Amino acid sequence: ADASRARIFSAEKSFSALQEGEDFSHPEGRLHEQDLNSDRPGRAYDSSGDGRHAMGKEVPPKKQEAVRFAKVLCDRLNNARATGVFEKLYIVAAPAFLGTMRQCMNSVTQKSIVGELDKNLTTHDVDTIRSHLPDFL
């Protein structure tokens, strides 16, 4: 997964080839900062004196979109684990996005994670992705 795409795979047996199940797309994750901002930041006066300054945003829009997408994915994974769709989970994600996913995943689903790989492989073919995972899942 990364901030704009996630693919979910499954394996029938621990040594099987991967089968792609779902492909999530979040086009907003590919937009540039200026495309996500509708206008310039507002202006405010200093609490003392005659100064003015631009008001900043606490979370940049690009990061906010990544968090929004991570929450969608985590909800999907949390529900899949709760309904018994999987027992073990391997996560392969871009480093920054992996950290974002860790923050929004519930603790029970986090306990089902048996491996993590901080690489962005969203555009790679299935065989390449499988080669980065352990021989026996």
C-alpha cells in the first residue's frame, strides 16, 4: 500500500502463490499540495503589537489524505479479521504510509500481523511481491 493505492492478496496455503483479491484506489493521494488547497491560508493579528501573520494548517492536506485512505484500509482489515477472512497478516507498504496504518489499526488486528515490509511495491507484479515475502507464510 501507499497513499494512493492498496492491493490485498491472499494465499491458499503457506507456500502458495498470491492471488489478488482487492485493489483500492485513492486518486486524491496522488494530487500535489497546491491541488488539495483551495486558497491561501488566512491572516491573523498578533496577540500583542501590530504584527500580522499567516495562519498555518496543523496537518498538511497531503498527509490528511493519506490518513483518510489509511483509515479506509484499516476499517477493511479490521472487519476482515473480525469475520475470520484471515488469521495472519503481512503488510507491505511505503514507509510513511506503514506508520500511518499502524496508528489507525485496532489492537486485535495488530496482533495478527506476523510481518511488515516497509517498501512501496504497489506497482510491482504478483511474483515480485511474493519474492519479498517469506517462503512460508
